[in-house]
Amino acid sequence: MSALVGLVVVAVVGFVVLTVLLAIFGMVFGLAFGLLAMAVTLAVKILPLVLVGWLVVKLIQRGERGSSRGRIPASDRRWLDS
């Protein structure tokens, strides 16, 4: 009888250990795929938008450098300095 109880106890402990190990494995596996999905989302969806925005800002800055919109004429500068 004690052999049967010992066998049941070992089976229950083994089942609990196996359940915990599978839960940890599933958590690590899910975390890895979650990070991979985030990296793919970043590379495919967000980075092209950031690149387009950066190019637009650079083009606007280049256009403002060539124009005289931000500059004060010399006559106005003399009036402001006086």
C-alpha cells in the first residue's frame, strides 16, 4: 500500500513540475514572439513613416534656406538697432 501512495505522490509532484515547466516555456516562447512581432511592426509600418517625415522636414528646411522670408532687410535692421 505504501508503494502505491509513494507512486501517486511522485506522479502528482511530477505533474506539477511538468505543468510549471510548460508554463515557463510558454511564457518565454510568447515573449519571444511578441518581441519579434513588435520588431517587424516597427520595421514595416513605423520606420517608413518616420523616414518620409524626416525627408519632408529636410525639404522644408532646404526651401527656407534659399528664400529670404526669415531675413531682415538692412534698412529695417538699422532702424531696429537705433
